Amino acid sequence: LWTGLTWFFCSLPGATTAVYKQWIPNTNFETASNWDKGRVPCARDVVHFEKDKVVSVFVRSPHALTDMYLPLNGEFVLAAGAAFTAFDGSWDPGCDSGGAARFADAEHRAWFDPTLWQDVLPSGELKPPGPIFSVDEERVPCHYDDVIFQPETSFRVNTDSSQPVIQLRSIALMGQELNTPSSWAGYLGGPSAPLQFHGNGTLQVTGTGCPDKSGCACGNTLDGPRICAALLKASGRQCPEPACQNPLQPLGHCCGVCGATINLDFTPDFDLQKYQDRLVQELLSQPKYAGVQMAISKVHKAQTFLGILSRSATPLIQIVLIDDRAGVQAGTAAEQLAADIMQSIAQHGEALGIPSGKMEVATGSTASGQVGSHPVSRITAGTVMGLLFSLLFLGGILFLYRKGKLR
């Protein structure tokens, strides 16, 4: 029995840049969508929980019922004043005719379903809308994110994953915040954890945020197919038809987009959060870019050599720009913003820790994507190596020619 609940967040190092993601569905008794009739059971109803389904159910208030069939493995978490009593036959307004009320199956609610998460503030309040969005893989909690399960709620999550361990910075649930490996291990050893989490993926709390000011990759790449399958299941696993003929495919995003992407090389001086704030304040806040949204994060791009995919991956900063324009205008505002960003990088990139950037564009007004490369420094390291290789190659040919080895 819970006699009271308190909810607060402790101050954590790096909290100003922490990302909080909150699980949306619950298994509360009073949530109407958890019942097959679309309403909370009333006094004349007979409540059925499937006997073979594991479930944790939070109960906020007292309920009178005609009968109730319980699962073989589960729990009721009762708030102060909550209780179940047998219906005494007295009149219950709104419950003239009873029947069977069945609790919905919560087994299918998957951790890697982006539609079941929302960005929130540290207090748990919904994060207000703004110009920043996340690519699909980052809509699910990343390795350095803080996860919130709403207080006074019960839940059940399928953690099936393509990675054996799902790392997180902290998990807040049932009115407590667990932000150390030992506190999380203690919770896993309790009676509620097996009822709330199931699947082959193991959640691991590290208590540490991203240690690199240039940002950290999300870490959900291995589960990218799982994320996209969950995201597109309502549309028959088909992406919506974009306005542009050759949409861009950002890393970590399930479907092609019209707009622009920018890939930035970076030095140890680069600060991702400061650069994002700079772009929002100086460019995205301009009236002409109303309706433009930006996603910016560190990603790892697989390398290819002579068409062969390499095992190594290069870290880079990916900027994705989309807008709310339609038809032939789709992506055009994002394209203009990308051009302004590239111009700013050409002027200030070295001071910001950005040696070079590459822009790619796909809009509704063009038949194909356009690619532009804008190095910041006069000559990049790759260019130097290419020139040296060319000179050595030509020098070798000239040497062999003079020696008579070549005609």
C-alpha cells in the first residue's frame, strides 16, 4: 500500500544538456483505454485479467465490482485510499447494465517504439514545441539520456533489442530516481521489476552523462530496423511519398526528407550544445525561417573504399533541415537556411572548431538532389594527401620514362 508519493529530481552534473524522455502509456486501472469497453469498470461489471498475462496495475481510487478474475502473476499498487469492495446491489449511476470488462494486453508495447516516448523537462512536464527535432533513432532514449516513467503510474515494457545491454544515464519510476548502477541493481532485484520490464534487452543505468563536449552518438543504430518497423507499422511499413523526387536519407532517420543535410567535420574545440544554441539564436529565430526545423547530433558514418564498405565509421556532426512548405516549395526554406549555415561556417568555422562541411539538398522544385562541399580552411587534409599522391604518381612515371622503362 502506498500512503504517499513524492517526486523530485536531484541535481546531476551536466543537467543543463541532459535529455529527458518520458514513457507515454501506462497500465493504470483508471485509464479507460486499458479496457476493452473503452471505459473504467463500474459496479455491475465482472473484471477479467487474463490468467497467463503478467501485469502491474496502479489503482488510484476505491472501486466496487461484482466480481474480478486475477492473473496468476501480477500486482496491484494501491494509492492512499484505493481499495476494491464487492458490489452491494445498490444503484450506481451510469452503470445500469453490467458485463465483462477485460484488461487490455500490454505485452506489445515496445521500448524501441518512438511513438511511445515524448521529450519532457526535468520536472516531467511536456517540453514545449520548438525548432529542434530528433531523427527517429534519437526519439527513443539514447545511451546518455534520462528516462522518466510518470509517478503514480504502472507500466509494462518489452525491451527486446539487437544489443544485449541498453545503456541509460538514469531511470525515474514509482516516485524515485535511480541514477547509480547499485541503486538500479537493487531495484531489479525487487518484486516489481520483472512485472514492468520483459524482453531480451537488459537496461543498464550508468549515472554518467556524455563526457564529450562535441556530443555523443545516440547508440541506437543496431536497433534502427526495429525502430523503423515500429514507427511505420500503422502505415503498412511504407514511408509517406515525399514531394521531391530524390529525397535525402539522413543517418538515423527512417524515411527520406525534402530539405537539406549538412555533414560537419569537427576538432576537439567544437562544442555541440553551444553551436546548436548559436544556430537557433542567429538563424532559426529569423522570421523568414518560421516553419523550419533542425536536428543536430553526432553520428557515425560508415566508410567505403572503391565501393567496399569498411568496418570503421567516421564520427561527424549531422544537421538535418526540413520545413513545412508543400508542393514545389517543399524544402526550399530549409535549403536557404543550409546555405546561410554554410556561409557562416566559411567565415567563422575555424574559430568554432569546424574545419569543413558538406551540404546536400533535395527540394520539391528540383528533379534531383544537389550536393555542395564547402571546406572552411583553404585546403583540407584530404586535399593535401590527394595532391601529394598525385605528385608522387606523376614523379614516378617521369622517373621511369627517363630511365627508358616506359615508352
